[in-house]
Amino acid sequence: MVRKKRGGQLPGSGGGETYESQQVADQAYQQHNQEARAGGYQHQAGRPPQGANRGGGGGGYGGGRGNGFVNGNGNGGMPYQYQQQQQYGGPPPSDNGGRGRGQGGGSRGRGGYGSSGGYGRGGGSSSGGYGPPKTSIPDLHQATPAAPYVAGVNPQPTTPSVSSPSPSPSELVVESFQQVSIGQQVAPLPVQAIQPIPTSSKSVRFPLRPGRGTVGAKCIVKANHFFAELPDKDLHQYDVTITPDIASRRLNRAVIKRLVDLYRQSQLGNRLPAYDGRKSLYTAGPLPFSSKDFKIMLADDDDGSGGQRKEKEREFKVVVKFAARADLHHLELFLMGRQAEAPQEALQVLDIVLRELPTASYFPVARSFYSPDLGRRQSLGEGLESWRGFYQSIRPTQMGLSLNIDMSSTAFIEPLPIIEFVNQLLNRDISFRQLSDADRVKIKKALRGIKVEVTHRGLMRRKYRITGLTSQPTRELTFPLDERGTMKSVVDYFHETYGFIIKHTQLPCLQVGNQQRSNYLPMEVNICYSFRHYKLDKHVNRKSLLQVCKIVEGQRYSRRLNERQITALLKVTCQRPHERERDIIQTVRQNAYHEDPYAQEFGIKISENLTLLEARILPAPRLKYHDTGREKDCLPRVGQWNMMNKKMVNGGTVNNWMCINFSGGVQDAVARRFCSELVQMCNVSGMAFNPEPVLPPVTAHPGHVERALKSRFHEALTKLKPHGQELELLIAILPDNNGSLYGDLKRICETDLGLVSQCCLTKHVFKTNKQQYLANVTLKINVKVGGRNTVLVDALSRRIPLVSDRPTIIFGADVTHPHPGEDSSPSIAAVVASQDWPEVTKYAGLVSAQTHRQELIQDLFKTWQDPAKGTMSGGMIKELLISFRRSTGQKPQRIIFYRDGVSEGQFYQVLLYELDAIRKACASLEPDYQPPVTFVVVQKRHHTRLFANNHNDSRSVDRSGNILPGTVVDSKICHPTEFDFYLCSHAGIQGTSRPAHYHVLWDENNFSADGLQTLTNNLCYTYARCTRSVSVVPPAYYAHLAAFRARFYLEPQTSEGGSVTSGATTNGRGGGRRAPVAANSAAVKPLPALKDNVKKVMFYC
């Protein structure tokens, strides 16, 4: 290895196990949805239709212009109160409402549910056949950066004027919002139902549990929680200061371990302390001093720079000083329900104690521990491998303290020689071909930050951290040989000094050590020390010192995995429930907590048995389909059903469409036949789909996606414009591995052309039996063009508690963050809200870019100064409330807010910030307008798993061996006093099902346990693009999908390291924890605007 002289200049990216890496979990989630992008796989995510409104005079719920709410015998399909409200918030009457067929005429016309015109056949003035539809659909759009967007109104630029400015469209909408009477059907809620918002987290008290639920068949399940006996010890905390300061927790632990080994008997009163690796030390009882200094000599260890050190031991000064007592009495009171706030310090102490032993034995990553000995290593490709491990966390529950143990897997870098690692990374032998610029960028990105080592015969092992890659090949590198500046080439130096001939002189050198004083390391060899410091022993053979440069074992890979690696990891980690349960029990026994010296020292006893608890299986809701189908309604069995003999309640209309084939393996004739089969399935399912495309299918190269889309789009418009028609749908056939093609296509179609699209993968085109696949694609197409698939029977009959009795809006919200390494990409926030009441199946949505890794949704409510009008207000909540009023003709009298992606540590901050934004948005619409709010956090990234008590009992498990859909738990393992529950609302497909955890942070609607649990479970059956109940309540699911789609809209630019970043300017740091602080100091570039016609439909399904 050669060291550059100081100051010198040389030229120089569902159901398996837990993934510790946040980005791996997100990627697996996205990989799980990959089939859904191409329309396949039943259990895929999607959004419900933003379809036709329910106002207007035609069809409605039961038939064309018949008189029925259900069977065509009612008042034009629109309940009386809707007609009363039509003059204000509702859209203008239309004969066909949405894009559903509305040819209703007779007393039992085929009218559709939820659309004025519905799906009727018969006479009447509705648009029939394939004529241009008259649409009035709730807007789905992005949050506007400067002014509030009003559904159906184009914002006008505001300019100063001498005369009094006329009311803007948004002001008119707000004014009409205030004029809508909400007292015609129901009495207003009492004022005392609205609670004041707490001013700080200290004054927040989350709602208490309103009793336990009783609905559903009782059963017994097991949970991976192990009872932990509360210790009867006096816990003491001591501050630790180590000088010189050390950044490495591993080295800190080594210093404290040495201190304990030397002085436990003589100075520490025989105490065995637990150490957090940084500044705190805990003991079970007092130490015999309040403050004491220690001098510790520790064998010199590498800091990763590779520099030579003269001394073989380093001296550290350690100061241990008493800080406080961790009182377990308050923890006991909290567990008994006699204290509101959890004593986090006491819980943290117990967690640190139980982590001490595994930290010394395994590789710790966050709250998990990994080892190559805990399971067979599995190659993931490109130099990565999966390691098995386990997650461990102490939690307060109703039964007392509980230790949550779960199996875990994550990606590690294989400990390979550098040359072999690079060969795997590029999937070729780099010895025989020159590296391209793209190869160099990929290698540099992959190797940066990795530690490498070499062991020399008879000498110590050295470690180095790679900081970069030279831009020049090894044969062109020179360095100053001495202080006089004599230059020497790297190739000549190795040959003359060590007799070693570098074979691969075309390869670059690794840069290791610190940036100020770089060392150059040829990939194929490594020399022990820098040439200027190393003096060769005359008894040591020079050639024996040359060793292959090898990656240090145990380095977790924290960057983004590619799709092949995700698939490989999913295959490795996917376990049936009985297998996972077996491994969890085996892990607990292997950890032998009863023999753990730290657990014994602190008096902690851990049970070795899974927790048995009572659960209930909530009944599935009945679903309504169109009356013209053979099956007019459906009762799902084990969380699933199908579309056989059923027709969509509101079939959409597609008059003008085209197909572009981006797959070279699909011939034009095959593409035409596939489109014909898809169109036929759409028509059979209840849509009105023109069998003939505007233009015949055409094949295009994936690399020319923008040119192909725009040229074909304009060809179609040239043909349609003279007839006053528009192109409504694009069917795109994509290669199975299409890279960025999918995202580019969606971005161009939705933000440039104004066109909704349906992508289909090549493998599905050639599928022999693809009826199920086509049926699933049909569900997605229907909601993209404004149709609706199904609704809850209980919603139509007004039997949903605290939803059906008065106008209720249900929100879903989520924030997605960039992958680690994407340091300048913004986070994307998405909020969706129901637009139909009482059905609550159609959701409008908004998306917004915000500060990098910011969890609080910044654009829920905002104000700005207008030069002419003064202070203006807007934001996502306000726009969605207005959209609800325009769609239903009524103001929401209740708000239910499902918030996804919030960790327990962020509960207080998210609630205070976002509840305040909701209140301000309501007040900006009308003075004293404050509908009661229920705020529920939805958590999926937890580690609680539920298992059937008897895996062999077919009555208590589904086909995958998982607990039955609808299983709800609100006892024992739940919070000691607060309103939370676990709900497994879906049937398992493979692996072990993960129940969703719902935690109520605010409840002015006074939900009962049964009320909220049943509502949440029933909503999971209204998911728009599959015939299965889903694992997360749909509003939260839709928000996640909207945010994920919006990330395709970011303008990519390649950074020096090869990572893709956005044009946003942020001061965030990639790869860190989510930052809940609402920082507005960084300017974030707004997302490109969606086209108006795209905003009105569920384009991202």
C-alpha cells in the first residue's frame, strides 16, 4: 500500500421475517406491489375509485331513472336529503353521473351504486353506448404550494388592484361551504364534545380504553411476548466520561469491560453494571462512591484509518459519577394503571440490562442481534448475504412487563476479497475488460465506507476504511517517494520494494484512511503499513507479506437493495407460522435468560413460554354488487371472494384507448389478442369498454419511452379532436425487468400528457390461464376511469355506528422517506379522504414534497400573504373538506383520521402538530366549525406476531396456517390503560401474517372498542383493486400508495456518488432516524402538477 504525501494531489452510490433496515422493509413492500403495477396478484394495494358523484337526477343506487335506493323503486336513486342539498355543495345534476353506463329507463333499470347514471340499461337520456361520458368526480390532486386548490376550479393569479377585488373561486366555495345546512337530517353535536388541544406533550393524555370488545367468536391465540418479572432492586444511574472521547460504541464498551474486569471486586463493590455504550452506566444498588476516576490501558485497536501507531496500548481516563436513581415504583404504578405517563427511564434501564449479553455475543443492529451462527447464510447476489437474527424489546403491557422476541433477517456484506466482490457486483470478471465510467461509479458507491483487512504472517492484522476510488488506473498513479519530491510510480514501487508484479494495472486503486492523508491500496494486494513508516525485518520474506485485500466480516448493508436481492431475501426469510413460533421459542431457550449474569444481577426473570391470550374473530361484512349480476351481494369467506357472477356496482366507461408495447418479446398480433381479452373481461365485469382502440397497438423501444408516448398520444388526439373527444386510457405492455420504465411512463402520462394508464408485464401476456389476472386488472382499470367496484351493505342500510348517523369523513395519511444514501431527496406526504357518505369507499387524495426525512405533515394547513387580500389559508385538510362538501353536498360532522407510519416516540409530536392543523383548517372554512376528531395511529412495523393455539386445527387457521382474518386482540399484550388493539384483518398468503396495531391518540367521538374495531375491520374489505381483505385500513394504505407514486414525479439528477437525488435543497442527513421536528428552513422543490383530468380519478391504482 502506498501513502500519498500530505498535501499532494492525485486525481481521484408480507409476510416474511422482520427486516431491520427501514429501507429493506419499504422495498419489500414495494416489491410486493410490483405485480399490482402490472395488474396482477390479488393481494395487492390500490385505491378505491374516485368515481361518479351520487348527486344528480339519474340512476343512482338502483336503476337508471327508477325509483329505488336499491332496486330501482326510489327517487331517481338519490335519497331525499341529497336532493335537498343539491343547490349548494353538490355538483350539478347529470343524467349519467360518473363514467358508469347510465342508460336507465324502466322501473328496474341497471343503475349503478354510487353514481347518478349508474350502470343502467334501458331507455332514458343518459349517455349510453360509447358516447362521451359526463363526469363529475371528486378531485384527486396535489397540494398547491402557494394557494388552496378548489375542486373543479382553476386557481387565478392574484394581482394588486385599486378597486375592491371580486371574490375568488376559492372564496365562493368556502362561502357556499358555510351556507350548507347540516341541521336538516341530524342535530349538531354538543359543543362539549370538542376538547381543547393540549399546549405541550406534558399535558397530553391519550384516551383510556373504553372497555374491551365483545363482538366476534372467542378463541385462544399465542403471542411472541414473554412475561418478565419486575425486579425488586434499587437501580442507580451513573454518568460516564471517557477521555479521549471515542465515537465508537464498540470501543467504549471495550474500555468499560476492561474497567469492570479490573476493579469489580476492589472498587465497584462487586457490582456488575450495565452500560449503554455511550454516557450512562446502571447498577442494581449503589456503588461505594459518588464519583471516581479510573485509568484504563487498552490494547491498541484500529480506528479504520490504517495508520501506524508507535504505542501498543492506549490510555483512557474514565470518570464515573452518580447521576440519579431509576425508581421502579413508578413503573409498577404505571403497569397498575395508577400513573398516566410511562417511566421511560426505568424501561430503558431494563432494556439495556437485557441487551448486555447478546451485544457481546452477536452483531447488534438497532434492537436486533445477528450472527452467521444463528442460521445458514444465504447469498443475495452482488456481494451481499443474509444473516439470521432476533429482535428483542421490553414492553409495558396489561399483564405487566413483557419481552417481545421475534425472528429477524437483514443483509450483510460478504467477507470476500475485493477483486471477487467487484466481480460479483458487476457480474463479470474485471480482469479481462476495461472498466467503464458507469462501472467505476458503481464500484465507488458500493465500496465507500466498507472496512477491509489484511493479516500478515507474524505481524498484526490491520484494518482500513475505504473512502473512495482513484480516477486513474494503477499504472498511471505516482507518489512522492521522499521529502525532496522524488516521484515514483505505484507499479514500480511494488516491484522494486517487494518483488511483486501488479497484474491488473488497468484497475483503479482503493483510497483508504482519512481524506487529508489518503493511502492508495491496489485491489489485488495489501501491504501492512505505509511505505514511509514500514521498515522491513531482514528475517521476513518480502513476498510473504503480500496478502489479498479482504472485506471485514459483520458489516451490515444499509443501502437500497435491488429487486433481485429483495426477492432472494424474501425467499430466505419467509416462514410458516409454526416454523416461526418454533424458532422464537428456540431463540429464547438459547439465550438462557435465567443464566444471564446481568439479568441475575438486576433480578429480572423471563418466562420461556409464549403468552396465551383471548382473541375474537370479527365477522366479515356483506358486500353489495350490481343487481344485474347473478350474485347481487357477497359474504367473503376467510377474507377473500371473487368476481364470478358479479358485476361492479358502478362500471366505468372507456370509449377511446390505445396500446403501446415496450416489450421486444411480444409481437403485435400477441399484443392485439391480449388487449381483446382484457376488453372482453372489462365488459363482462360491468364496464362499457369500446372493443376497438383509437390506433392499433404499436411496439416501441423502452429507451425511447417519452418520444413514443408523446408521438402516439398526439396521433390519437389528431384523430379524436375533430369529434370533440379525448383519449381516456393507455394500456402499456412492459418487460418483466423494466428498470425505470414504469416510473418514467407514469410521470409522463400523469404530469405531462394527462392520461391514465394500465401497465401489464410480459409474463402475464403469455400466461396460459389468465382469467384471474384479467379480472384483477379490470378492477384497477374500473377505478382509474371513475367507476366503483363494491360497497358495504351496512353502509347502504345506514348501520355503521358513528359513521352512518351523520356525515363523516375518513382520512388516511402517510409520509414516505427516501432510501438511505439519498441525502437530498425530499420526503413525500400524502393525505386521502373519503368523498362519499354514507358508503365511504371513494377517496380523493393530495400529495406534497416536504423536508428531507420530516415525519410531521407540513402542508396539512398553511397560511400565506396575498398582496391584495391579505392573509390567505389552504392546505391538504381544507382542500379535502371542500372536496367532500362538493361531492356530497354536506359538511362533515365527524372526522376519523388514520395516520400511518408513526413510531411510539413520535406520538406526542405528531398528535399536537397535526391535530392543531386539522382544527385550524376547519376554523378557516367557517367560524366555530369544529367537528369532533378521532385520531388513530396505524402501525405495521412492529414485532408482535399472533399464532393459533393449535396449528393443526383447521377451524382456527387459514390455508397458509395463519390466524383467521378478523382476529382482534385488545387484552394482555396491549397497553396497560390506553385505547389500542391488534387486528389481523387479512388472510395469509405466505409466511407469517403481521397484525396491524391501532392506537387511538385522540377521540372526541367516543368510540366503543367494538365500534372502532368493527369499523376498521369492515373497511379492510372495501379495498378497490383486489377481492381480498387487506392488512391495513384502506385510507392508510391509499395514502402510502399515493406517496409512493408521487416519488416517480421527482426530477432525478445523478450525484457524484451515483445516487439518484431530487432537485430539492435540504439540510437533512440520509439514513438516519425519522426526524419529527417541523423544520421549515429548507427549501423543497414542489412536485410537478398533475393534469386536471388525471386529478379526478384514482390514477395510481
